[in-house]
Amino acid sequence: MGLGALSDGLAPTPPMGWNSWNRFGPFVSERLVLETADALIESGMQGLGYRYVVIDDAWHESVRDDNGDLTENRWAFPHGLRWLADQIHGRGLRFGLYTDAGTRTCQGYPGSLGHEASDAAKFARLGVDLMKVDWCHTAGLRGRTTYPTWTEAILATGRPMVLSISEWSRDRPWEWAGTVGHMWRTTPDIADTWESVVDIAERQVPLHAFAGPDHWNDPDMLEVGNGGMTEDEQRSHFFLWAMLAAPLMAGNDVRTMSDATRAILTAPEVIAIDQDPLGQQGRRIRRTASTDVWARMLADGSQAVLLLNRGGVRANVRVLWDDLDTFGPRMAHVRDAWERADVGPRDGWYDRTLAPHAAALLKVTPL
Ligand code: GLA
């Protein structure tokens, strides 16, 4: 680890929480954030690890104050962000806040270029636990030379803060971000569509070697519960993110979510795969025109296996024990992580016939 590395143990497993952007865009407020924090607790999400409450873009005033500081929009945040951070911390949650590495944020608010040290210090004073640093209005900058400035700025504050690098994979962040930040976006923005989920999954295929404890590929925030996908599609999206050891940032309205949405976001054995302490990102081990098999080694010596039907018609998807690295024995025990039910011992392989865009998430343990 080089000088100024952020490999500080703050993110031993992929960070989990909620972020305002996917569902609320620029319409953020104190009330939304507080109600969401309460809903994270009441829904059981906090207990399962969703602990970062992240305010994304557009929390600001459109100009810096007389001291040159970013300031919150007082109409939206009447008690101020320091007060809000205290409320969040008082609930046992952590506070995340957004800025941008360029001259302006994506929504046109003041950016942090040239203000990295003072803005990081301001965030630390506010009680921020996670900084998302975005990449709009960065003409002429490169990610690999810009983000280390943020690493230094955060270290100089003395406050542990997760650095969430949001440069959309422009400068191949997996090559350099491992010691610069705790997580880095590997794609352009997700959309609430099946096509977007499949496109993002495809882009993760070559990236598994770059992730591990304290340094995670980030295929972007969740769209579960936002209305654009069927229940099967949302489950497949969540299962894929678990296989990818992705940060799990809920992006929906957790105050009003349906039981079906809640069931997906709180599926304990799916979350356990995402949060497995080995931190090994899943690999795609088989692909046909319409199906995928992904596998992920787990700390207890078993493997998580995802059977996925990308196609528009029913499909049978099979995993062979021979295709799973390190599997010697022919017999293995299969458990369905979504159903939370044992399938039983299987000799050599297992298969499932899946509806269009559906998936099965399994835990396979050699016997
Ligand atoms: C970019 C980021 C998003 C979100 C918006 C906010 O598009 O990639 O995640 O932060 O900006 O404007």
C-alpha cells in the first residue's frame, strides 16, 4: 500500500446504505432524510447492514459562502447538515454526502476543484462518514491523478471517511483506485430497466480480480423498488449485485416500499453472500446466448452460484461442479439462498428452469 492509501479497514465488506439519487434526484430534504433513516430502522434494513444514509447531488446553495465553504440549502435543510448528521448518528447510522471533483456538480452546484482540502475538512466538521466524489465538469482532468488529491485531503482531516469514487469508469479506475478510495464506479449511470442491469453485469465480467476488502468495484446504486422492472428482474438485479460483491445502496423510497421490494432488499442469505468476508467478487463461468452462470468463492469453502436467464423465453440453466474452481468431490449440498431452503445433496450438477429474466441464487457446499 502506497503513501496516503485509504486501505484503512473502513470497508472490510462492500458498504451498504441508501442514496437519494435514483429515486429522488435533486429533490432532497431534511424531512426525506430523517424519514428514510427511520424507515431503514423500522424495515429491518439497518439490522442487515444498510448503514450509510447518503445525500447525493443538490443539497447545496448555488454559491459558496463568504468563507468559501459549500453551504446547505437552508430551505431544504432548516436545521443544517451538522444537526442532521447528529440525528443520523443518534440512530446508529452513518452519514454520506456528495461533492464533485470538477468545477460544478452534475446539477450545476459548486464543485470542489481547487477546494479539495477545505471541502474535505468541511465534510469532516459536518460529521460525514462517506464522501461520494462525482466527475461532472472535469474537462482536462484525469481520474488517476485527481482522486489521490482526495485521498490526501481525507487523510488530512483525521476523520475516517469512506471515499466513493464516481468517475463512471472513464479512466479505468480498477487499475488505480484500489488504494485511492474504498469503491469506484465501473459504469455509466444505471437506469431502472432490465437492459441497463444486463449491460452493467456484462461490463463487470473482466473486473473480478480488482476487488477485495476495502476496495470494491461499484456497478452503481440499486434500482430495486423504483417501478421500472418486474419482480423477477429486480430479484435478478439484486442477486447479480450480491455476486459482484457490490456496494448495496438502496435507491428507492424505503418509507413507502411494497412488501415485495422489502423482501428483496432484506433477503438475509443474499445479503450474506454480498457481504461474505472473503470479499471475492464473482466470476462468470458460463455464458450462452441467453443464460449465464456466475460463481463466487465464500469464506466457509462453499460457493455462491447464480443461474440467470437473460432471455425472453423460459430456459434451463445448469451448473456443473467441474466448472467450480477447487471442487474435488462429486457430491455437494445445494441450498437456495432466496428461498432459504435446502435443495439437498446433488451429484455432479444442478439445474433450474427459469422464467424470462429470472435467476436462482444458490449456495453449493462440497460434501
Ligand atoms: C452523476 C452520478 C450519479 C448522481 C448524479 C447527480 O450522474 O453518476 O450517481 O450522483 O450525477 O447529479
